[in-house]
Amino acid sequence: MNIAPFIDIVEDLNRDLVKSERYLRLILAIQRAIPCDVVALLKLKHDHLVPVAVVGLKQEALARQFAISHHPRLQQILANPHITRFDAESTLPDPYDGLVDDDSEQLHVHDCMGSTIYIDGKPWGVLTLDAMQAGSFDTLNPTETRAYIAAVAAAINTSEHIEALEVKVERNHQVAQYMLATTGPSSIIGNSVAVRDLLSEINTVAGSDLSVLITGETGVGKELVAKSIHQQSRRSEQPLVQINCAALPENIVESELFGHVKGAYSGAVSDRRGRFELADGGTLFLDEVGELPLAVQAKLLRTLQNGEIQRVGSDDTIVVDVRIVAATNRNLQLEVKEGRFRADLYHRLSVYPLPVPPLRDRGKDVILLAGYFLEKNQHQLGVTKLRLQQTAIDQLTQYHWPGNVRELEHVLSRAALRATSEQGRHASIISISRVHLGSEFSPSHSVAPAIAEVDNISDNHSTIELSQVLTLGLRDSTDEYQRQVIQTVLAAERGNLAAVARCLKLDRSNLIRTMQRLELDPNAAY
């Protein structure tokens, strides 16, 4: 018995090889053990056999998918738990007719045999061997041949276990990186009625696998709500993977969601798992889902319907078990009406809609949140104690907070830095007054004159008249009115976008997007 092929097969298990090369080296070892002209290893996928490595066949064979029902020889091999040999005179059509790498269009007289490869007692695929000379396999020792086939099965089984471990290690590493990148507050802070109602809703939906659509203004804490849902779910021991749909260029969103294979596009130098695969068994948080391009929306819908994904550049399907939590600051119902968001995807995502209240509706929660953020700033600045003077508390509770909790955090970070710089890092108590909050933060700084200017729009009869509405249409007339209001407030605020946003009760980023849509230049001088 020739043991050299066994040695080659075992040594290859210790080599760092890609799957395609490992399979090719495996059948080359079999060809050395059993001299023949053609060897093919085919993997069973549903009702097809797909070549994963071939020797002696044209390369186009690797692109074929052999439907088992159309190939009686492959049917017989799969139906037989032992090695199957076909007579040279067999009239059964050969699946490799026209594919043998010898310029022949049809195989005539030759020796052919095959065996099913079993992994854990289930058929994994088949190994087929062909010799152009009839009778080539007559002298084979059946016991040795079965031993070679068993070695192939063992090598495939071992390599798949190795690959599964490598995938698990890499997945855990990537998940850990995403978790570190999204570390933040672990609980929702607040005692207001609005927050208590929100916590009750989270408790209701968390234990289910329903898709949740979290809505609310920018900065209200939608990401924290998503984390709370995951932490209270049955999937809490599995990863929570996040993707910000607004932060990615349109041409890579699909790859980030579904992954890609090597060579799928320029720069795809290796296979890469997407967020769906990383979140398998856990929760995928689609932040700013309203920003997804329509083409990607269609593919996301298919995944939610079927629980299957396809990496970019691959025809293989991968089954995933993922719970979807999405968030947006857009009015998706309006986006659906305007044709910017698919209605069917909206209904898939919003099985359980969950609005998050703005900070201005949360009463004294602003003071509780201020305490949390100041405690955080103490550690970051290395100071003993930060406290708010009553003048600062009054300002915080009276402010409208267009940027919500995120704006509060940033205001307090700046105020803490100013107060520390003024009073010294080694002071026993560093007091934050209204002055430290900044003049640009004061509600009285610019809102009143700006509102007065807005009121003058109607006084000067510059608003859109009914006749103009009938001429332009409601949408264009509404855009023109918004354009006039923004331009007036911009002039009053001398181009200070932060002040304009506060006056118009908008988040600054939303104001800029609205200006761009209305073809107003946010950087223009006023």
C-alpha cells in the first residue's frame, strides 16, 4: 500500500491554505494513490453537486452546478454507501462530457468510479475518478481504495473544524472591537413620566424577537435604548453589532452589511464577513436606517424575509439568525410617501415602533443627566469635585435642548473645562456658573431678535400668497417659505448656524441638511 498520499494529506492539515487550494492538494494526493486522468471533488448543496476542486477537467467545470436529478451516474453514486464503478459499456450519460481537458467533445470508452463522502454520518459530497483506458481500476485493492476515500473524508472533516474555529476566533475578535467602539452609558437615566413610560415599553418588547423601530430626534439616546433592548432580551449573551447607515459611503454599505468575497471589487483582497454574520444569534442595530440607499433597502428586505444573506460577489447563501433593532430621526412614513424609503421594508422594521421622548419633555431629568455627565468629566479632567451653581441649573432647566442629551453632554464638557481652567485643577470644589455654559448657549442670546425678524416676514407680506401656492404647488410653496424663514434667521444671527438651529428648534445637522436640500449655502457669509 502506498502511504505517501496519506502523509501528504496529513501534512497539508498543518499548512495555512485557503479552502480551494486545500481541496486541490487533496485530490492531487488521491490521483497519486490511484492513477487516473480525471479527479473531481463535488460538494452537495441542496439538490446540486458543485465542483470545489478538479484535475483533468477544464476550468469552466468549477463554474458548473450539476443537478442530481439530471445526472443518473451521480444519482447512483449518492445512493450507494460503498464505492460505485461503472462498466465501460455503460450507456448512462457522463456528467463530464465536453469538459475533459483533452479537446474531446464526448467520453467514449473509459473507466469510471465514485464514492459518497460522509461527514458525521451525512453525505457531504462525492469524489469521482475517471481513467481514459478501460480496465484501469480492475487491479485496485478494495480495502486500500476505501482507506483512501476515508482519508479524504477525514481530511475534509478536520479542515472544516479548523476553519470553523478560525471563523469563530475572528468573529469574536471583530465583535469585541465593535463592542469597544460603541461603549457608553449602560442604563437610561431619568425619573420623569416620559422615561418611565419608555422603560415600560422596552421591558414589554425586549423579551420577544420582534423587530423594533426606535424613533426620535438627534441626540435623544436611541443607541442606548437599543442596548437596553438587547440586554433584556434572550439574546443578551450573544453580540450586539451596530452599523451607522449614515456614516458609510453608498458603494460600501452593502459590503458592510452582508460581507464580500475576495475579488468582488477593487480593494477586496480577502473574504470578509458583514455585520449580519457577526450578529448571528444576537442583535443587529441599524442606526440611521433612513439613510440607506433604495438598492440596499431591497436586499435588506430579502434578508429580513428569508433569513439568508449573500456576500457581495458570491452566489452562496448563508443562513443567519439575527434580531433587528433599527433607529432613525427621520419621519419614515413621510419618506415612504415621498418615495425615498420602501413601504414594505418600513413595515418589516416597524413591527414594534418605539418613540424616544426629547429632553425638553423630560422635566428635571436634565439635572440627573447633568450629574452623570459631571461625574464623568471629573474623572476625565482629574479634578476632585464639579458642582453646578443655581444660575447654571436655572439655565439648564429653562433651555429648549434642540440637540437633546448629546447637546447637554457637550455643553457640560465645555463648561467643566472652562471652570477648571479658571479655578485650577487642584481646587477642592470647582463651581460651574451660568457664565461657564457659554454665551452661545444662552436662550436670550439670539432667539428673541431672530423671532422678531421671522414675524416681520408676515408683516412685510413676503410670505407665499394663495395664488402662488396654486401656481407653484404645495410642496414648492412650502420649500419657498422654509427658504425665506431660514434666510431671515440667518441674517439676524449673522450666519451662526448653532444659534439658527436653536431658534428654529432644530438639530444643527438637520438644519444643514434642510439648507442643502433648499439649495442654501451653509457656509455663505451673512
